[in-house]
Amino acid sequence: MQRAGGGSRREAAARLSAATFIPTGLTGLDRLLGGGLRRRELAVLAARTGMGKSMLGLAFARHAAIRLRRMALVVSLEMSHVELTHRILAAESGVPTEKLLRARCDDTELATVAHTALAVQSAPLYIGGDMASPGLAEIQALHARYERTGAKPDILVVDYLGLMNTPHTTSRERGVEVILDGLSHLAEEKNLAVVLVEQLDQALLEREDRRPRVTDMVHAEQIMPRAKTVMLFHRPAYFAPQHREGRYDRSPDPGLYPEHLFPRFGLPEPTRQPAQISVSRHRGSRSKAVKVVADLSRSQFSDLPVDKAPAGC
């Protein structure tokens, strides 16, 4: 039964959730976040170099724009527009990025990519930041430029903090604080979900399990009082000896890669690997983690089937 003039409670709750959260596309992560990335808040996504954090941030924007039809703005200081476009097409088409870069697609793959490109072009996904180390002012100006055209972004992904120019202040630390405060203010004023990508330092390399901690962030002292949410992305296989050698003698994860696919020694490293995203909400809160699958060859991330959860992730 529906309530007069207001629809059902379930519909009202769905409307409230849509007005408050931007889902990430990962069900387990959205559950930990309470519904997704929160509007009006700054979230930080951090990981070591090579883990795939830039791809994950881009995946959040892709899901918002292509699946939810909400405007997503990606400001990348590390990758060019061409590189980002290749990753988007790979993720949406399923054709590996390496094939796109080397133009080694067969006719079927070319047709798939062409069809995908049309779908991506119609999505409200915008890429900025193809410039040398922009700062806060340039990002604010870029957002304002889109807003003047009537396109109001719902999510902003900035990749990454370490490459941003800081304002003319007394120190780098104070400059980072200004950037964080400015992005937080932009999120609140414009009803945005802002995701800022950050690096982790080498402290975790000295620990046996290599698991990241919030205090491992390069700018942890400045971030922790300001970010409402911190997400730490960790891919254990990155630290495995086989990863460094690039070869496996057997399936590292039978749940994802059955043993019969590894009939001989010396096979290349699997592209799909288990990973973990740890989430801390508010300063000092206890973190919780969700397991996911990362396919870096296609810039794809997905929920890990519960019956195939690997040990040690």
C-alpha cells in the first residue's frame, strides 16, 4: 500500500539514497560506505604505486556516468586524455588495454570497441586535467566552466594529490592543507562527491604482511583531520615473488583461475587478482574491509564471489 502523496516508504528511501550517495559499482564497498560515495564530502583513495588506485578512481567515475547517467568529472594529473580513453574503452568493452594501445584487435574486437565508443561518448563523463600539475584554482575553474554550460557534476575524481601544485604558502604541508580544505568546500558547496587519489609511503614495505594503514599516506597528517572517508586499496599479489618474476608455476588462486588453465610451468601472471579495499569513516574510526577482484589488463573491478573468497587477501 502506498501513502497518499508520497509514494511508498521504499521509494522515498531510494530517492533519499540517490540524493545522498553515488554508488561505486562495487556492492560490498557501497555497503561499507553506507550506500556509496557521499555527496558534500571529501573521500581519499590511497595505495602504493602500481596497485591500480588510478584505475579504481576512474572506475567510480565510469560507473556513475555510464551506468547511473550522473555527470562525472575526472581530473588526471598523471595520465593524458588518450591514456584515460584507452582505459575507459578497455573496461567497457572487455578488450585488454594492451591490444588497444598496440592496435592488435581482430575484427570482432574492433567492432566491439567501436560500439562501446558510441556508448561512452553519449555518457556524461568528462575528462580534464590534461595539463602540467594543475592546482586547486585550476580544478575549481574547470568545475565552474562545466557548471556554466548547465552540466552540473555529481562526482569529481582528482588523481592525484602529490602532483598538484600548492598555493604560494609557507610550506608544502600548509599548501596541502589548503588543497584539502578547498576540495572539501567545493564538495559541500556544489553537492559533490569528491574522490582524491593519494600515494602511500614505503613504511608498509617494512612490515611483513605489507598491509596498508591510514598513517602510511604521504600526507596523512593533513588528510586525517579533513577527509570524511579514507579507502586503502591493497593487492597482495603485487608483493609476491612470482609477481616480480612475472611467471607462475601454478594457479595462485584456483577460485579465480582453475588449475586446469595452468598445465605447464612458466605461465604469465594472471590479470585477474584478488584485492582488498579497507574503509575508515571519520578520523580515528575502526576500518572495515571488502574483498574485490581487480583485472588491471582491462581496468575492471568487480565484487568477489563469496564462495571464492581467497585466503590471505
